[in-house]
Amino acid sequence: MEILTGNELMSGATVYLDRSGKWVEELQQARVFLKEESEAKDAALAVTKKGGRVISLEVETVTLRDGAIYPDRIRERIRAEGPTAPRFDRQHLDEDGHVSI
Amino acid sequence: MYRYDEFDAAFVKERTAQFSDQVARRLSGELNEDQFRPLRLMNGLYLQLHAYMLRIAVPYGTMNSRQMRTLAHIARTYDRGYGHFTTRQNIQFNWPKLRDIPKILEDLAAVEMHAIQTSGNCIRNITTDQFAGAAADEIIDPRPVAEILRQWSSLHPEFSYLPRKFKIAMSGSTADRAAIRFHDIGLQATTNGLGEIGWQVWVGGGLGRTPMIAKMISGFVPHEHLLAYLESILRVYNRYGRRDNKYKARIKILVHETGIETIREQVEEEFAHVKGGVLTLPQEELDRITRYFAEPDYELVNQTSVDVAREKILNPPYGRWLERNLNAHRQAGYVSITISLKPVGGAPGDATDKQMDVIADLAERYSHDELRVSHEQNIVLPYVKITDLPSVYATLVEHGLAEGNAGQITDIICCPGLDFCALANARSIPLAQELTRKFAAPERQAEIGDLKIKISGCINACGHHHVGHIGILGVEKKGTELYQITVGGDATENAAIGDILGHGFVAEDVPNAIERLVDAYIARRESPSEPFIAAFRRLGKQPFKEALYGDA
């Protein structure tokens, strides 16, 4: 299973593509792409890249744990939550930072 | 301190306006990310894990109070109230927004600062000894030459697209406090047979995935020919350095694969063409730049020493601070002070906006308006009267800056690691915090003595782990952070790369592993005055390997 993630252009905030085609801050709202949905995933990547408002796009592998999305890589878990030390809240989108594909 | 001339001011102003326009065009969609990325990197703006990161140059680590206050203002206004001082004597802000960058650059330009050439395959910030111009053991103040190199390397058209980034460090004394043997070029002040001062030139040092100790390419280059000689090295590198593989593109690989003798011949051949031409540095220009770094108007101070032993009895924390955080000065009655940015449990190198303001105030009031960033991620007040020490210390205590641990086990160099950095594989800051907590007791630190721990969160080695007396490298293995421990590294004139002694440890086990190394050292040292690194050299790695892994 995979999710799409990137950073929003103006704030640099970590964002995830959700089921409605919006880029959102919450990992748990991310659309999980199954293996057979690779076409949809590639299409979303292409449209997003063209739009230019979400950068540093990456496909991340995840598993579901008790129904919650759990990224395989430590890096992604830290990206989702913000730095562990010193502990800071993650970066948030500006008011005009919300993006749809 | 050096002050911008009209050319400097004009080019920084021009670049600021240029980048402001580029940001506006990016936000409007006129530029796409592929077009914008190299432009933002040329201006020190990276995209990290959580946000943009802006790296600001502090030329040869020297600032005045106005500049430090501007950094505090940036931290407060555009970031999250703190900044991170780096091993390149620069500062990084971890949370700026793209639309604020033009304003930040304007604020910086107003105090003669910028972020140009803090990224990219160009000549980066020239670094030097944090005690330059003040140290008792100095042959020459390296800052005038560092400033000339800054001017030469800034926007140098021939060296803007080198095979890879290029770092130059210099030391004006025989004691190397700038890790010059681990830079692409290292310059060490020296004298020739006639007693003239010039530069020993080292080339091909570096850390990262292929650590190398630099090799001496010339034993003596006089000031007047230094630019020509460095230009010759850069030309050889630009011509022959590999561009097909970024992991083999640094000059250390070229020197290693080609051999220093061949590189020296190529450089000498180029030097023969360039020497005596436009790059010859006129003495009057060197004198002009040197005047910017003239010694401050020292006062005659009656008190020329401080009774540390007495202070340790009367006020132990103050006594410890005096013992560890002062550096001998060339001027009687003065010292240089290291302000530790390594509090127990803190993130190494971080300072809050309030602390930056306080340090600026101290520099203005007590240190002839000057301060330094050290490559060991501390701040230095270079010119402080001994009689002012109690006042300076009291202010530092009030603001959480009075840790008396310079050069001790808790004075850890540490990269941002996986908590911030897009390249990292493992976290480094939490480990540094844990180690400082474990060894927090001042008595324990005093018992251990001089010991440098350096931590990197990936093989790129921004935390200089290869040259830590004890080095720690974070890696990721099967979804777990593991830490390799090296022993015996040394960044000084006795340059050495640490040895890996065995398998890695999970984070929870690292503090106890380090303690076993420390205990092995204490048990085997000849006397308390034999430092860890000297004991390691005498004993070899076996006892330390046994301490880590048992004698199986």
C-alpha cells in the first residue's frame, strides 16, 4: 500500500493527497493506493506536478495498523508528526495554502 | 571587522532584488519548481523534511552585535524563536515560509549579511579559528586573508559550477582549531627560512562517505601569490574532477585517485601561467583589508590572571566555567570566552532569539562589539577583560548560557539529523541530549577531561563523526535506527579518522556503550592528565573494542 506525500510550496508543510483529491496535513486522511490502483496514483502525481503547488513529491509505502495508516519509514513517521527533539509542532499550511489537484 | 564597500553592498542588494523577483514569479506560477529549485539553492534556501531551511553565511564565523540582533529578529519574526549554529560557522533557520524569504534577505542585507553560496557546487563560506586575532598562540590573524578569499570566491564566474561543493578552512596558528585537514583546501599559517609568514597549503581532505586527511601540496605560499595558487588548484579540480558521479566528485577523490605528486605538478604548471598576473595580491591591498581587523583599543588592566582554584572553592559552577571556557589571549588582562550552546538536555548549537540578543549585548558591552561562531557550534566573545568576567558570567547564568563544559564530553557536535534533515537516516539530536544527561554531573565531566563526541545522522557527516574522539554515525537498518561507534578520530593538527570497532547499537544502548568506553579509558590511563585521545593512541583499539563488545 502506498500514499502520496509532498511539501506545499509556500509553507513547505508536509501534505498528503486525500480521497477527494485535496492535499491535506493529516496523514490519517491520506488516500491509500492499492497495488491495482497504480494508474490512479500516477495520474494524481502527474496532475500535481503540473500544478506546481506541491513539491518534492514522493510515494511512500505504508501499512494499516488497527485501521490507522503507519508509514514504513521512520523518516515518514517523523515528517507526519514533526521533529521529536527539540519537540516542535509540525509546519502548518497558511490560510491560502490549501491545494487541490 | 570588515565593512562592505560599495561593490559588496551593490551586489548583495542586486541579488536580493533578483531573488525577490524569482520568488514572486514562482508564487505566480511563472516559474516551475524545476526552474526555481537551483535559484533558491543558490540563495541558501533548502527544502527539508518539515519546511524550508535558510542557511545564512557568517564569513569566517565573525559577526558584530548588530548582525546578531538581526539574526534574533529573524528568529522571532519569521521563524520559531531560535536558530541553529552549524559546523560551517553559519546559522540555519528551520521554519521560514517562502513568501517571507525576500524580507529576510532584505533584513540581512541591511546588516551586510546574505545567504549566497551557502549551497551549490561553488566555494562555500571560508571558515577559520574562532579565536582568530585574539589567540595567544597565533602566528598571524587569518581573517584579512579569509576576507580576501571571500571576495575572490564570491560569484567567481569560473567556479560557480564546480564538480561539487568546495570548502576552505584556515588556521593562523600551529594549533588547528578549524579542522583544516578535513577540508577541500586547508591553509595553515607558517614561516619560511627567512622568517616571512605565508601559508602551508593542504588539499583533498574531507569527511562524508569517503573520509580523507588532506595532503600537503605546498609547504609555503606567500600572501602575494596565495590567490594565484588557490586559483590554480581550483582550475585543476574544475578540469579533472569527476562530474559523472556525485559521490566521487569532491577534490579528495581526485587527489586520491590521481596522486598528490601528479596533482602538485598540474597545479604548479597552472601556477606558472597565473603567477605574477592579475591575481597577485598587492601588499597595499592586504594592508587595507588588514586595517579592518585592527586590534581593538585594549585597556591596561591591572588584573592579568584569575585564580581559578580559589573560585572553584568559593563558587564551583563559576570556577568550572573559568577553567573550561576561557582561551588564552595575546593581550595581557584579556581572555576569549566560549559561550556554550550545549546545555544538558539541549539541542547542540541552538540559541533562542532572546539568547542571541543577550549575546549581542554582551559582545557590544564587553567584547569590542565582536563575536564568533565556532565550528564546534558554540559562540565566542574574543576580547573580554579579565575584570569583566564576573559580570559576563552573571548574565550568562541568567539566560541559560553558562554551561562550563567547553571541550568536555557534553560539548557535543551534532547535525540536525532525521528530526529535520531530508538527507538523514537516523536522529542525532535525541542521542546528544541523552548523552549530556548521562554525563551531566560536573564531577564526572571533570574526571573524564577533554573528550570530543561528534554525532552525524547520516554518512554525509555534517556532525564530523569521523573526527570525534568518539564518533557516532546513525544509519537505518530494516526500519530501525542503528548507531555505529568510532574511536580515535581527531580534527586537530594530529588529524586522524576514527576506527569502527564493531556492529552498531540501537539508540537506547548507546549511552551505556559510551560509558563503557569512558570507563575503559579511565581504568587504563597513565594519569588523569593523559587525555582520552592520547590514551587511545598509546593503547590501540583493542581495550576499547573489548569495552564495547566484550572479549569474545
